[in-house]
Amino acid sequence: MPANQFFVSFDNATPDRHADHYHGYWGLAVATSTWQADGSVYVNTTHGRNRDRLALNIRHELLQQAFSRFRLNGHDQMRGKYILAFGEPYVTNGGQFTLYIDNPAHMGITGPGVLT
């Protein structure tokens, strides 16, 4: 697959075209929050709540590893940074278009104050 088709910007990722398809998804992290149910962190790619916009989910057990790798003190420091994440997003039972990060090596973060 050509690179211009493999890498998909957050703005262009849609459930209809990209759910269950492995790609490199990239763009700006707009907001982050902790999901109370399991302590994982959601990285949102748009302001407000839009279930059709890609959200990244970093499992609780991987957070410290990710923070160490990217020299971050917490998930709030991801906001305003560019993220590249590899994987197959899907639509959750709750209807959210989500890419679960299973390994911090499957993502990159760059922006002010981040060394990758």
C-alpha cells in the first residue's frame, strides 16, 4: 500500500472506511481524560464529543511505560502534541470509534518538550 494511503490523518479517519483496517493514524491530541471504569486514558482527536471521530485508548497497565518512553509526567501533557499510532480501530459497543494502543512502541509523540 502506498504511504499516502497507509497513513491516515485523524481528521480523515472514519468508521465506515477505517474500522478494522490496520493503518498509521496521525494528528493532534486535542484532549485527554481518564476512563473511570478501568483507569485507561482516552486521547481525543476533536473538541467535544463525537463518536465518529477517532479516539485513542491507552490501557492503564501501559501508561507508565508510555510516560517514561516519551518523558511525560501525565496524560495531560499529551494535549497539543502530534501522535502517530498504528493499529486497527473499531467501533465499541458504546458506539465510539476507538483505536486501542496495545504497546507504547506502536505509537510516537512529538511536539514541544517531547523527545522521541
